[in-house]
Amino acid sequence: MSADAGASSAVPYVDYGYGSHVGLRRELNEDSFVVTDRLFAVADGMGGHEAGEVASSLAVQALAQGWESYAGQVGEREIGQFLDDADQRIRSATDSKAGTTLTGAVVVEAEDNATGEDTQGQWQWLVFNIGDSRTYLLSDGALIRLTRDHSQVQELVDSGMITAQEMHSHPHRNVITRALGAGDSWGADFSKATVQPGQRLLVCSDGLTGELTDEEIGRILNAGRNVQDTVDWLIHQALRQGGRDNVTVVLVDVKDH
């Protein structure tokens, strides 16, 4: 399905697909996601019975409602406000007994930041992340991870105590260090990347990255299939590798007008 380019003809034209599967070992799908013409996000909830589903759903609702209230004219400050609202909603609804990761990107107009560069007509991905769901960008065939996991195993990798390959089998692979709605720390990390035709933006829960390596994901994204077929293939491969968790995938292709 194709997104409407919106009111401004300068807004990048995108094609997108999405899918979510409960996996092979879980009874409930506690992932949630939101897709608009310029906002793409995935949340992975955690908590007691059904509480994780509530947390992830509240997170994407707060994000989508905030986005609509600003008519998509948002930046890092506004996204931070939406996430603060999401954190409060989850704590109120679950008595702080549930939490969720949240990651994704919005398409925003580029800012010159007083550099004097002409950014007229240029667009950027404003990427945000809390927890261990991930956002990637495939650009010129190279897969770039735009987010850093807030997890114990990521800290172990950063300190050199384990390798990136060992993250998949480590006993603490599911322990996250930041979440919305739970714990003391939920602050989001932000980054930006230039939007260009030919790119693919991938937003996913750790049900995908817990089963497939970045190299395997990159091969599938580079295989030339259309956006929805690629989403279905990624989910299928995650299930073939064990499907230990819910798996949610949002994929966005940037097209020429």
C-alpha cells in the first residue's frame, strides 16, 4: 500500500508494509505498531498477563495522538512530550507494573542549524528509541542500525565482554535497561539521517533481531522483493529460526515522485 504524499508535494513519497506475529512460544502478542504517511513506530510490551499488550498499545496511541494534534509538524522536543505522556498513561493504567520499548522514525523537514546550508526541500528521518526494539536504514545496499539497544547484553558488547554474535544466546538477552512505564529510566535516544529515494527503513521488535543477524536481515532487504513481500519474508524467517518471541516488522521504501 502506498502512503498519500500529503499536502506538500515536497514530502517524500513512500511505500510501506507491515506485519506482526505472536510467534511460536507466546500465547499473547504484546507488540503494537503505528503507521502513517510520515510516522512509523513499533512497541514491544512486557509485564504480567495482558499488561504488556496494554503498555505497548498505550505507547503507540500516545505517539499517534500527539502526532495528529501537531498535524505532523514535530521535532525532537514534541516527540519527547509524546513519550512523556505515554509513560504517564502506562504507569496510571498498570500501576507501574508494565512497560514497553518503543522505536521508530518520523519524516521531518531538514534544519540548517545556523550552518548556512540550503536545506530547502530536504527531509530527514528523526529516529527515536527506548529499549531494545530497533530501527535500521538500508541505503545503497548497506544496512545501518540507527538505534542502540538499551539492554544488558548491549552494555556487555560495548564493554568488550561478549561479542555481538553472543547476544543472541546470552541468558540476559531479554533484560532491558530503559522502558516506558516502568523503572526509573525511560529517556529516549534521538538521531537523524537524510531521507533519499531508494532507501528502506526497517522498524522492528526484538522478535526479529533475536532470531536473525543483521547480515541475514540485510540479505533479505537487498533481495529486490516488494515492500510487503519483504515484511512477510522477514517474519517467516524469524519463525523458522525458532519464533521465541512476538515479531513485528514495519518496512518503508522511499520512492521517486
